[in-house]
Amino acid sequence: MNEIELLREWDADAPPLSDTARARARFRLQQAMGATAAPVGVSGVGRRPLLRIAVAGVAAAAVTATVVVTQDTGTEPRTRTVSATTVLRGAAAEALRTEKPVAPRDDQFIYTKEVIEETPVSGGPAKTYVDESWNSVDGSKKSYVSELGHKQWVPPFRKGQSTWPPSRWSELKQLPTDPAKLTATLRDMGGRPDYGRPTKADEWPMVQYFLSGLLRNAVLPKGLRSAAFEALASVPGVRVLPGRTEVDGRAAIAIRYVGPSGTPWQGSGRMLLFDAKSYQYLGTRESRKAGGTTYEQWSHLTAQAVVDRVFQRP
């Protein structure tokens, strides 16, 4: 989606970045990621930030926690221990099972309908936003986006502009659906990926940031969403939050990306929510602060489709 314009000036037709240029771009990206990964609630209205990502160290394994995954009628809920790896791989399998392959034309738009339910932490009435957006498939046309009820036109890409991760369908189709190759491709930022090189410790935040940005696309080529979930399952520092989470009447498992103490990633508040039985991705839960008030948000997509024009609904 157009909101993930991390490297807007990156030219997809240019030669691969040199080591110096890539290091400079990586530094600028880390600055941007640090701002995005601010403590809970420090995000305002505007283009939604990417899923906030952090790591606990390259050698850390996915942390396990006890979560409620089933409940028998007339009995106490049964629990078992699951890891973030188990949940994300389950989400990958579910995404592959339920996806409906599409092939949008360059002149079409990706329609999304997102519902955000927001409740003041200190008490008070809840408010629901229904955000509908139309994003140009190839970026050549004006897009129309909504964020917490704030609507705006987004201009088309200028010559030489692009995003990373890609948002154009033609570029998304070129991304590998092998999780390890996808990680390397995103890590190497449009250059020739070195599939045999291990990812360094200081590259993992960037990799996670890119994978999460990729997952913000409502519609992806066949197998790519599953690959992204699989790739996230291999990233160190992914944590399952203990306890039962209710989402739309269903038991859910919450996963959070938390950084080491003293870093911008510490206390990152966004949670990814998955159905406790099927591991289907359900949406996000996070906090937002505005005008001195802190709100708890539950966000989820209710519709996505390919349409021929802005304001057309499926």
C-alpha cells in the first residue's frame, strides 16, 4: 500500500546499490524505524505506521507462553503451550489454504475496508471508524485513502519513485515465495540478494520492518502472504503474550515484537492477533494517544477486492 513509502526515492530501474549507498540508506531507514517504534500511543492520525518491529537479539529463540487455545462446552478451558513460531507457521498454512489468487491489471485499484474500534483507556464511550481506501495497482493513478475517518487523495508516483517493500503489483510478483529467499531479498533492499549470507544482528530490525510492511498489503500474489508469515516465524525476538484474548467473540493469541531494554523498540505496543484454533490472522490491537487521551484500538479488515475505479465497491 502507498503508506509504506520507506525509500520513496529508490529507483527500481537503477543499478544495484553499492555497499556505501546501502549502508547510508540503512542508516536513514533505522532512523525512520526508531520513530515508528516509539512507545505505546505515540502515533497520530495520518498514514498508518507499519507494524512495529524489534528484536531481542539474533541468538534469541521465539519465546513461548501458555495461552488458551480450546474451550470445551461445560468444562474449564484447556491450555497448552505454543510458541510464536507455531502460531506464525499456522498462520502461513491458513493463509495458503484460504487465499483466492487474483491478477489485477495495472489500471485497476485495490479496495480495502478496515474497521477500527477505539475505546478511551480512562473510560468513556467507544467509537468505531470505517475506513475505505482505493490504492492504484501500479501507482500511476491517484489513490484515495482514509485513516480514522480522515480522507485524502494520494498523488501517483513520480518518475523513478518506488517503495520498499514494493507496492506495485508487477514488483510484488517478482518477490520469491520461499521464506528464506524472501528474507534475503527484502534485507538486500532491491540489490542482487545474497541467499547464502546469514542475516546480521543489526539487520534483523530492518528485515522485520520490511516483512511487516509487506503484510500491510491487503492483496498479495499467490503464496506471498504465507511466505511472509513463515519468514516472520524465523525472526528472533518474536513473543507470544500469555493469557486469553477475546476478539469479536473468539479466543485469540496475541503476538508482539519487543526490543531489548534501552532501545526504541522497547515497549512497542502493537499486537498481531490470531485465532486460537485455526491461527487465522484477525487484525491488530494497539494504543493511540491524542489530545492527552489514550485509546485502545482493535483494527481489522472486513473487505478487500480489486476494482476498476475509485469509489467502486465489490
